[in-house]
Amino acid sequence: MTQSSSETPGISRVIKPHWFLRLFGVEPVSLSLIDERLELKTVNGQRYTVLPDSLTKTNTKIEGLFFADLCLTTDRGELLINGLPKLACEEHYRWLTGIWFSQLSPAMQQVLADIQRLLSAGYPRTSRLKQVVALAQQAVKQFKTLPDRTSFPNVDFTVFETLQFKAGWKEADFNLLRQQYIRKQLALHQQFFDKVESKPLTEKQREACVVDEDNNLVLAGAGTGKTSTMVGRAGYLLQSGQAQASEILMLAFANKAAAEMQERIEKRLGDCGITASTFHKLGKDIIASVEGKQPSLSPLAEDDKLLAKHVNEWFEEHLKQPAYQKLVLDYFQNYLYPVKNAFDFDSEGAYFDYILANDIRTLKGEKVKSLGECLIANYLLRQGIEYQYEARYEHPTADVFHRQYQPDFYLPDYGIYIEFYGIDRQGNTAPYVNRQAYHEGMAWKLQLHQRHGTKLVTLYHYQHLDGTLYTELDKQFASFGVKPEPLPREAVLETLREFGAISAFAQLLSDLLKRYRANCYEPGQLDKAIDAADNPQQVQAALSLLLPVVDDYQCLLARNNHIDFDDMIGKALSYVKIGRFKSRWKYLLVDEFQDISDARARLVTYLRDSVPVASLFCVGDDWQAIYRFTGSDLQFTTDFISRFGPTQTTPLDLTFRFNNSISDVASRFVLQNPQQVRKQLNTLTRVTKPTVSLMRADNRISPGEPDRLERVLQKISSIAEPGSTVYLLGRFGFNLPDYAELKRLSRQFNQLKLACFSIHASKGKEADYVVILGLENGKHGFPSQKVTHPLLEALLPAKEQFAYAEERRLFYVALTRARHRAYLITDMAVASEFVVELLNDKYPLELNEFETSLSQQLFHLIKCIKCKTGSMVPRAGQFGAFFGCNKYPLCNHTEPGCSQCGSAMTRKGRFNVCLHNACGHWVPVCPKCGAEILQRSGRNGVFWSCRNSRKEGMSCGHKEQVIDYLTSLKTLS
């Protein structure tokens, strides 16, 4: 028989096996509780310490058919006590359970105390809460489940139940804790938030100040008070006792921004000891701390012209080496421009845009119409063969159907012409080219050469694609007895110098050097950048030319014991990463975070990770990210969580600057890019009518008449309060009035305060009224179609897929500088794609503030029918006024204006129709040759015949007796 149990655990007991098993020698064991230690003793004197770990096992109590066993965890491994009566075994197990829970209780109390310290440390950060759950779950593993507490009246299960509860916390529980914390802190510090700035902080600003997640992203829309939030955050950390001033680091990008932040801190918080720093100053201070002295800054760091001079000298020195010469000439011949297949463009105009945007020229500086022609010209130059580009054919060819023939190339020393045809191996043309007409043109050119006995070399687009262009050219040259005499490398280089190509490339190397250094590459990063480039071979070829110059630059710095601004970041990065610099900052506050680069983001991350309790607080606006060309990477903002870890995002949703009309236009416009973070921006000021006004007017100035800008300023002066500020903003500096013109306008409109800024320079500023200039299409339009050099592109953050993504944000920045009203000025004949989008998508614009001509209203009807993307603009020529494509000379399409009123014409079916409704003049178009059909008188009365009808020579004989314009229009409709 076993000792009877009681509800209160005794000091000791004997566990006896069933009497039947005792007959076979199974011995009893005794259990004693000695100094909080449960000891098991066998009859032969062996002693074991029974551990509470037995609770975690599922097989501590094992019931068989007749008997039950206890499997105990001891300090010497598992021990099996078998052959117990079932009821007795249950009683022993309950007695042991009570002992074990009593033994575990002190440890569980300690775990709970550790958890409470984490929960009392401040805001319930994800890292702390995960620690809490991990500690609780680890504790629960020591007892698995809780028994019926009524069976153990002397055991306090509260601590175990609390741990079990916390072990099951989910995100909803975390959020509840956070909300409770925020409410408490807002109540405790209400007076501070009411007084810290000149106006009480908004609800969202206060929330942003209080929330202290491991990483914090505050999305501060234009005019929502980001600086107030930064100051409020720093002040709150001090007042709440969570930080000392020395534990707070506030970072800005520019000296001016840091100085303004410092001034604001001192004004609102007093001499609290917090210092606002730029990233470069931070880096310099880290270097000084590690090296024991302040580093010396190289003169080249602040003098781009001096740097460019050194780079040019280093480049020229390397050019004296044959191996480097070969690399340079191979690069110039094969990799100077980004390779694009003309067949991949939707229209001829789009291909022309590519040619214009990349400024594709021969090594002699000639503008050409295709990349293939550029490659041929450069090859001829290196082969020592003189050529003329698009020289007039030696025989007259102009007739009613053809202009004077101008072959692509003429070789005067050999009397050979070269034609480069844009077809593939199957004879197909690009999708925007009429295949039949193109082949007819090829046949006409061949017939000319055959008729006149002139020599013709024919090359094709597909040869360029498959790499056989030069071998085919050599083969045909050989058939004509041409023996190229390749120029010595020095001669080719001298030609390149003569046409400015060497100095231009040296300037590119200077830009590449700065970009390469600014990236502060870690092992493997550069290889990834090369692999991700559109043309890795081109980038690798350029780097083989750049890296020797990089070495020259770094040797110069080392020789003079100097650093540059990139070293301030790069060396600081290294010192923090390897632990030579010990950070003291628990709170890292970063302003204008959307402008952060990869190197700066790494520095911030290393600083954060070097202090276990540090948190990151970043304020920025992805809608205002406009500095990718300096290395800023928007993905650190839009993809913040995956880059930095657990994050609380707080949007500041109330702007104090502009009204709801400006907000509606600007927000809707920037959100066309699906990669932008969607947020609702509310405005303090509400209006009922549009306050983004569009002026559509011809950009030509009529003598004696006010120009477009003067007309807008006249309108503003008629509605503005005296002393109102007006910003004149341009995508580029040359869009703006020069100093003399600005002074003249300021005298003319002396009740207004006028200022000029590029849109980039206007960031962070605000005015009562804004006038946006330069809203045209093209390379230097807005959006700018200027293409970043592919080598620089490869060293910049990955480009967004959405067209004009950064330009779209730049337009948002321009609009949101205005408090009351924004004015857009454009000529619809060459209008910005952004303006066209605003009109076509019916944005809420004010269109009637200025008188608008009919041609400006009907801009969409005067597009070039040949290249599709150009606009027909008025021109004057030898034979009078006409309309020509604005992409001339790449697109040479022309059309006459209306013979009655001079207005532009548009195509309706087979008619050219005057756009001026009051005129209504129409002219039929010949279905055979495309010329106009004129009404003539003959022996049999009035009839219609083609303008290209001639009595002698080439003629179009198309005639019609009757043409009914109105009936034709009804048929069309």
C-alpha cells in the first residue's frame, strides 16, 4: 500500500509499487523536500534530484492495463518508477505537481519581473514585445499547461496564468498596448504639445512625437509641419525623461537645413543641448573621434572645375598608353550611346525622341538620324575614309513626287554612295513605317544609281543587330577596290580632340568619379550594379576607363593626407561597422528622409544597430523625392519596412499651406504613379473654385504686346494683396527671366514681391502665388526628356518603371509651393505632356481666366501625321508661311496653312480643313500622291485635279468631276 496523500504537499512520502510486484523484488522509493530541492532515494541508498522539468513531458504519468508508471526527470537523467497502482500513481502525480509549481514559482516571478521591466521601458516597441512573448513562451514551456487550481489551494497560480496569457499575445494585443500608451502620454504632455510651437501641434503631429517604434516613418506631405514634428519629437523625449540631449542625434542633408533646424530647436526648446548635424559633419566627427584629429578637406571637394581639370590631365596621361588608347577607341566606336532597336518604338516620333534625348552625333560632331548611321560614320573615320553626310546626289532628281536625293553618305575620294536601310532580314520595316512605300523608295534609289552608273553600297539595320555591319561594309568596299588605311590611334584621338569628344568624355569621367565615390561600394555591390544595367558590356567598358582615374584621385588624396565629402561618409561607415566608433545615440532623427542615399542609409542603420535600444525616426515625403540624380533612393521610403524592420508609419494629413483645389490637382497627379504611397492630404483652407489656372498662348512675342508672363502677373496683381510673394519657377534655370528682366518686372509690378527659382531650388519654400514656366515637351522641357548618360545611370539607384516618375513628383513640388493660386503657362503647339494630361483627363483647372485662341484650344488636331509625336508649328520660308513639324530636321514633314486665313489645317477623312470655325475652308487630298486637289476650269467645265498634275515630265494624273465636302463628312460620321 502507498502512503495516503493530502491536499497539502507534505515534506516527504514513500512511493510503493503494487504488492504483487513487490513479491518479485520491485522496491519502493522515498521522496523528500529538502531546502526547496526534491530528492528521491532508493532502498539501496542512491539519491536523485527530481527536476520540475518533468512537467514539460507528456509521458510523466504512464497508465498501462493494470499498473501505472511515473517517469521523472532527474539530475542524472530520466528515472522510471513503475508498477504503481493507478489511483496511487494519480495521487503521487498531483503531489509532485504541487511541489514542482512551488519550485518553479520564484523563477516565474523573475521572468514576470523581467517582462514588466520591458513593458515599462517606454513605448511598446515590436522588439520589446517580441522579447516579452519569447520570455513568456519560454517560461510556459516549463509547465506546459495549468492544472485545476482548486486541487492546489496552497499554490498561487497567478504568475503562471499571467505568463500563459502573455505567451499568447498577437498583433491585436500589441496594438491595444500601444494605444493605451499613446493616450496616456498625450494626456501627460498635453501642455507641452500645446506650447512647443507657435500653434498647438495637430493630433497626428503629437502621435508622431509619442510613437517610438524600433523604426518610425513620418510621411509629412507638403506644408504639413515636418519641422514642428521634428522639434516636438526631440522636446518630448527630453521632457518625458526618455532621453538626455547627448543621446539624441538630429540629421539633415544640407548645411542650411541643419542650421535652420538648430535655430528652431534653440528657439522652441531653449539651450537644451541637442545639436542638429549634416551627414557630412557627422561623418567628419566620427573620423576625428577614431583618428584623434580632425581630417583635412581636399580643395577638389569643393571645386568641381579643379577636379575636372585634374581628371582631364589624368585621362590625357593614360591616353599615352597603347593599351588604354585601344580601350578608349573601342569604347567610342561601340559603346558611346545606349543601343536601342528602332523596331521597338511605337512611332517614328518616339524614335526621333530617343535620338534627340541622347544627342546622338558622330565622332565629328554631326547630328544623324539613326544609331546605325552614327556607327557607320565613326567606322569610316577610323578607317581613314573621308565622307560627307547626306550630301546632294550628283544628278538632279527633284520632281513633283521627290525631293532632291541625298544619300546617307558620299565618299568623295571614291565616288561611292552608302545607303543604310531600316529593314530586317525578312524585309520588314519598323511598325510605324509604310513597308510598301519604303521598298518603293529603295527601288527608286537603286534605279537612279543604275541609270547614272554611280556606285552604291547598301547596308541594312539587321546587320547592325547581328554584328556583321562592319564586315559587310569591308566586303563591299573590296568589290569597288577601296583599300582602307586605318588611321593611327593617335590620329583618331587627335580628331576626337578637335571635335571636343575627348574633353566631353573627360567631363563625363569627372561626373562618374564623383558618383562612384559617393556610392561607397561594399564588396559585391558594384558587380550587382553592373549586372542590373541595361547594357552591362557598355558599363564594364566605361569602368575599365574610369577605375585608373579613380586610383589617381585616391592616390592624390592619400599623398596630401586629405579626404573629400564622400570619405566623410565612407570612412565613417567603416569605423561604425567594425566597431571602432562607439555610438552614444539612442534616438536617431532624420529629416527629408526621401532624399537618403544607399551609403547614408547604411550609416544610419549601422549607428542604430550598434546601440541595442536605439530607435530610428525618419520624416519625409515620397511625393517630394526629386534628387535621384544625386544618388537618393526613393525605395528606402516606399519600401521602408523591408529595408529597416518593424515600423510604425504616421502620415501627417493636414497641410497648412495650400487650399483643397491645389491639393486635389497635385495629389491626383502624383498618385498616377502606383508606386507612390497613397495618403489623404486634407487642407486647412477650403475653396469652391479651381485655383490652378492654365494660360494657353503662342510663345512668340508680338511687338508692343505684353508677353505671356506679363499677362499672368497683371492678373495676379489685380487680385493679390499688396506685398504678396510670387515665385517664378522653371524646370531649368534658362526657363526663367534673367537678372535684368526680373528687375524690370519687379519695377513694373512693384506691389508684388517676385523671385525666380528652379523647381529643385524651390523645395522647402512657399509663396502666395506660383507661376510655372517652361511647360513644353522635348529634351529641355517639362517633363524633361533629357536622358541620363547610361554610365551614370548604372551608378544611380534603380530607375522606376513608371514614365517620368521623378519629373511627376517635381511638378507636384512646383504646384505645392503656392498658398493661394498656381499658374501654368504653355503653348499648346509644343505643350508639356503633363499639361496635355491635365486637359485630357479633365483635372479641375481654371481654363477661362485668359483669352485662348482657337488653335490653342484645338491643339490635338494639329499633330504631325508623319512622325505622330511632333506638332505642326508655324514657320516662314522662301515661299511664304507654312506649318512644319517641330522635330525638324529629323522629321521634315510640312503642310500649307489655310489659303484663306492662314490658320492651321487638320485632316478629316480625305480633306484638309481649316481649324478656324469662322473660316471653314477645306481642300481635298489626292488619294494617289497625297497632295492637295485643286478646282480647275477646262473645256468641259469645272473639275478637280491634283496639284502635282503637269503637262510634261513626272505628273499625277488624278482627276475628279465632283467632290462634295458635306456629303463626305456625313459618310465619315
